[in-house]
Amino acid sequence: MAIKGKKKSRGGRGVAAPPRPALIAARRPLLKRTSFRITLAVVLVAALSVGAWLIVSAMNRDRDRKAAQGALRQFQTRIEAALTAKGVGQDLGTGFVILPEFGQRLSAVQTGDTTAKETGDLVEAWTADVNEAASTMAAIDPGATLISDEIADIRDRLRQGLTLYVGMAKELAVASTLEGKARDDLVAALQEQFATAAGVWDGGWQALQALRAEIGIVDPAPPAPGGIPGGIPGGIPGGIPGGAPGGIPGGIPGGAPGAVPGAEGDGS
């Protein structure tokens, strides 16, 4: 009997098929992607909005600043007009001295070189003029700018200073009716009150100049001089003490009797 065996394959071992390549989808260019376009549009709109807001804000700030400058210039012009209309204040170029003749009149009262009627009549005129100036200041509208509150505060401080001067003028009239120690005591008190009134007025004036600088006014007026307006009794209005007898008013002493003015020696 024939022995059956395994049939041999007709061919050699088969070769496996290679793997199929994976399909990779090509990415679209960045500028052609819808999501990128949307994001870019949002960013551009936001940037344009911020830029427009900044421009408008800058324009508004510039407009508000110019309005504030105009309001403050007008305010100071009206203050100066109120002071000079009746001679209540003397413009020194560095500020105003209120009641510039007060110091001389106080000295005259102290030495008895004036009568009660003369002083009383002068004080009556001063009182009317200063009250009128104070009323004019009180009627100034601070406006509706960014610095309206500051203008109103300065206005009130200046008006308060004028009110103090009115009170001192009335006391000066009283002092002119007194004699001896009573008069000297009142004159000494008036000298102290003078410094207080000057401090209040100068404080308001300094605040005005500081505000001018703050809002960018390039030509700020110099501050009002400190110290006692009107001068020390016997001195020149404005605070310059009087000179020695025979000297030039303002403090330049006179020469020795018989000497040539301005000469320092005979050269020997």
C-alpha cells in the first residue's frame, strides 16, 4: 500500500503585503483658517476700540484742561479788578498789598499825629471799599470745570482775608479816640491782627498760584509777598522800613551833616 504523505505546496512561502500608508490630511494655511480669521478680527476690533478711546480721552482731557485754564484766568482777572477798582489793593507786581496806607495810619494813631475824625473818615471809606470788593468776590461764579471746587475755596479764603482787614480798620478808628496805655495796647493788638490777616490773604493767593501751575498755565504770577502788608508802622507801604532822618525813603540812611552825599572820604 502506498503511504500517503503531506502534499508539498507548489510554490515557496508567500510574502506578506506591505502596510497601507496612513492618510495625513494636509493642514490649511494659517490665513485661510476660519478660527484664525475670527480671532484676528476680534483683536483688530479691540485694538481699534482702545485706540479710539485713548484718542477721545486725550481730546477730552485737553478740552477740560483748556476750560479750567480759561476759568482760572478769568477768576484772577476779576479778583484783581475788585482790588484795584477802589484802591483796596496795591499791585506790587508780585501780588497785592491790602489797604497799603494802613501801616502809616496806624503809626500816626500811635504817635498822635492824626485826629480821631481824620482816622474815622478814612476808616469809613476803607470799610465801604473793602466790603464792596469782598461782595464782588463772593459773587464770582466758580464755573463748572474740573477745578470749580478749588476756585470756590480760594475765593472764600481771599474774601475772609478782606473781612479781617475790615475788622482791623474799625478797631483802628477806636484806637484813634484813645490815649496813653489804652491806645498803645490796642495798637499792639492791631499789629498782631495785621499779621494774621496777611497770613490768611497770602494763603489764598498762594493757593491761586499753585493751582495755576497745577493745570499748566505757563505764565504763573509770582506769589504774594509774605509778612505784614502795609509795612511796619513808620515804613514804606509794602514792608520796607523807613530810612534814617535825612535819608532816602526806603531805608537808605542820610549822610553826616555837612558831608557830600555818596562820598566816603576825602581821599587823604
